[in-house]
Amino acid sequence: MTGFRNFVLRGNLVEIAVGLIMALAFASVVSAFVAWLTALLPESASNLFSNDPNSFGAFLNAVIAFLLMGAVVYFLVVMPYTRAKERRFPAEETGTPADVALLEEIRDLLRANRSV
């Protein structure tokens, strides 16, 4: 069980799943927007705010559903995942990497030898 937990928390599995969920939700927003734009063609311009599935109301419904989906995914998936990942795998300490520190030391020694 520990191996599976490490796989889920260390890999990009959750990030990919969240991206897929949000992409599918955004696809419905785009589809509703395109349907609304095509409803604005001259023969159907009078149906702008009707109950037709191709109306502006359907587009607004898709936008609101997308925003709600984003909030649910963020608060119920992303935040707990981030907390669990930070608890299980703490971030590495920030500092100068060993190779950069070595190069800085060499630079300082060369400067010291030039001034002598």
C-alpha cells in the first residue's frame, strides 16, 4: 500500500487527472459558445435569449458549470493533494547547488591569486 501511495503522490497522476477534468469541462464551455455564436446568424438572431439549447443562456450555464467544476476540483482534489505531498515529500532546502558553490569557490580563489 505504501508503494501505491508513493506512486500517486510522487508521480504526475493527479496533475494529469485534474488537467483532463478541467479540459473536458472547458470543452463544454467552448461548445456552448460556438453554438451561441452560430445561433446569432441572421435566420436565428431572434432566438438570442430563448430556451433553445443553442442560446446565450446555455453558454452562461456552461461557464457557471465550468467555474463550479474548477472550484470543486481545486478545493477537493488539488489542495488536499498538495498538503499530502508536502507532508510525505517535503521540499528540498533552497540553497546553492554543490556544483555552483564549487565554481564560486574557484572564482574566488582566482580573484585572490590575481590580486597577489
